[in-house]
Amino acid sequence: MIIGAGTSGLCAGYELKKAGFDVQIFEASSRVGGRVKTFKDPFLAPGLHGEGGAMRIPDDHFLTLKYVEKFGLDLFPFEQENKFIFLEGYGSTLTYDKFNQLLQAKDAKLLALFPGLKPGEMGKTCDELFEAAVEPVREYFMEVYKKNPNNITAAYEAITEKYDKYSLRTYLTDVGKWSQAAINLYDVGNAHVVFENGFIESWKDAFLSSNSQGGLAGMRQLQEGMDGIPKGFIRDPDVDKHTLIDNITFGARVTHIDISNTQQISLTYDAGASIETVTGDWLIIAIPYPSLRLITKSQSFSPRKEVAIRSVRYVEVTKVLLQYRQRWWEPIFHANGQGHDGGLVTDLPIRYTMFPKTKHSRQAERSERGVVMAAYTFEQDATSLGAMSPEHRTLLAARNIDRIFPGANSLHFLEASIAQVWPADAMAGGSAFAYFGPMEKTLFWDDMVSAEWGSTVFFAGEQVSYTHGWIQGAFEAGISAALQLYSIATVNLVDDDDDSMSD
Amino acid sequence: MTFHDDLLLGSTLSPLRRDLLKYAYSKVDDGDEIPDEAEPLKNKYLHVVEKGLGPKNMSTLSQKKVS
């Protein structure tokens, strides 16, 4: 039995079914994919799509790409050729290159927005500030590594032990000695910085992003939407004999789990107007911790797992998609001598905007329309946008965009809007993805991945991976849970047919 | 999973390891060949997708079934 038909639960179920297990998945909603959520017709015009959840695949996410290949899905580039910034106090839209040049030139008008910058902080870009701030981590890493040649794990554990106690904010202020003004500059210059996240996880993301020149290079997306990945697990039986299409019970909101004296797991769920109970030998829980918190149990899990379930940090995200009748932004981007697409950071409520990639895009070939991710917001911004009425939210997003690109007449082209408010999404437990806070990695990890109730209950979901917030993490956790269960279930079995596993 | 797995199978898997070393080496000796110790674990996971969880098949031997 598996709770949750998100990518992680589907992956675990699929691999276990291939191994001959009788798999039943219980999904509270009426769809597969969880936080992979693609909006199409009827939310958007026929032929168009936009992503409410996961939207891109880095080149090194080999498990995601492996399933993409397996399901025959077509990829095309995600990286964006333009980057703009609009700061309300500055009053006009800048290319990000120009923004960096002004910072390096200590432009008085721009620096006036950040009073209190230390002399040593002036003249540096956001990336330069961050690189200088995390230099002690690199130096300590190398110091330990030199003492333990060819043992990168020891070096990594050393920096974790030393720095996991910091949030990104406390590291930058206490170790990096940043002024509050530098914090503010880094905040508006990046839009997706969450200063209360743990430092180690933030650091890994940040230095890897800097390695790829902005974090978008090497990313790809799916031609017909990211929901092709979860739907790959429920293909027609004629196409895939291991399909899970009839192994999922939709509309099944699990309310209670129990274990008998004979180690049988029972699971109670609301199914429409009735309450149903099923039993099985093993259970994989593949839903976010905030959702798991709402399920009652006949007995507790281990104490530290209970603490992890109660307290592991989740990030809130709200995305607002706007459908325009014409891609009015393309002439503006062309005027900057670059391509059709681009990203924008701003201190306005929408915070981050992504204009779609049109080169090699099938939906761009099908129509002159375009779906803009007008707002990609985190934390308080996500909560505030999420609390608005849909009509008000659309107006705010559209008018923010119009203000940033005055004269483009963008409001004239607006046709439709749809938003994904993860803080209000009951199926996701009101959260977008896990992201460790200070010390959570050190304190909880071993307990998070361990089985419970005499190795009858296992755990998947992106939170049980170190690739938080990515489909890759869901796959890592799903396969890990399936491997754990398989190992326990087959320990005393003998199978003469070693080839039976071949796909 | 352990910290070792975290490193190998962390947010960026083998590239994390390579990039971590590249990053660490970047101001010391650029151009060093970076070993990739993550390959075995990466291959273990890919093997599951390609070949399955293991050689045993529950459909023929398991006495346990979901009821």
C-alpha cells in the first residue's frame, strides 16, 4: 500500500509492481503528480500550458531524465536569454548586466536604495558579495580535504558539522559580516532567497548555481508539460504492462493507519460518502509531512521522526500564470539584442517573472499566444498573493508587469489567468517543498529515512531526499523506499528466475 | 542514507561531488582531473529503473498479498 500518487509514490509503486508486488496506491485528489501540476485547457487556451509546480530539469538529474527517456517525452531548453531587474525605488527597468555594472560603478542613485552598505560591500555585485561571504567555507573544506586526501566525504561532513547550525541569514551576518543593507541588496537582487533556510542547503544550491552562470544553464523542460512524467506511470496497458492505471484509488483521503499484532498494516480512508479500510503487509508513505501530520496513527513513530514530521521546514510558493493573446515582450527583448525569452526580478509583489522559451517550443509554434509566469513568489510574498481573490491577484500581477514594461500595452493582450497557491493547497499540506532549516539535516536525517513499525512502514516523498524541491528528489526517495521494502520483503525468499526482473 | 550518500546522491549527485571538488580546487590548481566516486551509487539507482529492484519476484514466491 502506498499513500500518495505524486511522483515519488508512483515511482515506488511502479518499481515494486515490476518486482511482482501487489501494489495499491491511495490518492486523495483526482489526479496523479502531486506537486507536478501542469495547467492546460480549460484553464488556458487549447494548445497552451503553464506549470503550477515543477517546471524544469537540470542536466544532472539523471533519474528524472531516465524516466523522461523511458516514457518517450520530448525535451527542449529552459534557460533564458535575457534577465531584467525592476526596483521600485529606482523607477525604471534595467537589464541585469546593467544592474551589475551600476553596482560595480557605485552608482549613487542605485546605492541610495541600500543605505548602510559597508565600504567593502560597495562596488560588488550580489554574486560577488556571496562568493566572498562563503569563502571561509571553501577554505575550511580544503583544509580538511588536504588532511584526508581523496576523502571528500570527511570534508563535507566537517563543513556540515561546523555550519549546519546557521540559517542563511545568520551565516551571512555572523560569519560573512554582512550589513543589513547587503542582506537587502541580496534579497531584491535574487528574489528567491529564503534567508531562514539552512545555510548548508542554501550554500550547495548557490555555489552550484554560480557554477552554471545563473542556475538556469543546462536546464530543460518538457514540450507538452511536466505532467507527462507522472502520467508516464499510468499509460495504456498495451503500451506498458506495468502501468499503474488500475492500481490507484482516487478520491481516497487516508485518515488513519494501524498495525495489528501480526504486523498487518490497516489503512482507513474517506472514499466519497463511505469510509473504507484495507490491509496489507507494507506501507509506503509518500506524501508531504504537513499532510502526514493530519493522519492519525494507532501508535507513534520513533520520537525523532515525529519531531521531523512536525517541524521540518517547508517553503511556501505561489505562482500566477497570465495568458496573453500576443507575445508583446518579444520586441522589447529583441531591442536588447537578445532572444525571445527572459526572467525578471523585482521588489514588487510578483517578485519573479519568467517569459516563456519560444525557440524550439511546440506551443509557441502552434500559437502567437504566450503564457507568462508573471509571479513566482516565496514565503510571505506567496502567502500574501495566495490570500487575494483570484480576480484581484490577476489584476495585481498584470498591472505589476505593465508597470515594469510601460508602453508595451500588455494589459490590452491579457486573456486569461490561473494561479497555483501552494499555501492553500490541501493535498500538498499547504506547502510547496521541503528545505532544511538550521540543524535539521544533522538532527533528523537518519530518522527520516528509517523504516517504522518493525520495518513495515517506509517513507518516500521529496522531503526524504537531499534534492528538495525537485522531481529528482521524488525519484531518489521513491526508489530508496522501494529498495528498502524490497530488501525486507524478499530477505527470506528464493527465486530461481533471476531474469524475471528484466524490463 | 548516510552523509556519504548525501554527498554522493545529494542535491546534485555526482556533479555535486565533481563541482564541490572543482569549486574547492578552483583557486588552487585549476584543471586537475576530478574523480567521480559517485558513479557506483548513481549506477545502482539507474539499474533499478533499467532492470528492476533485484532478482527476486514477489509474484511467484510471496505468501503475502494486499487484501
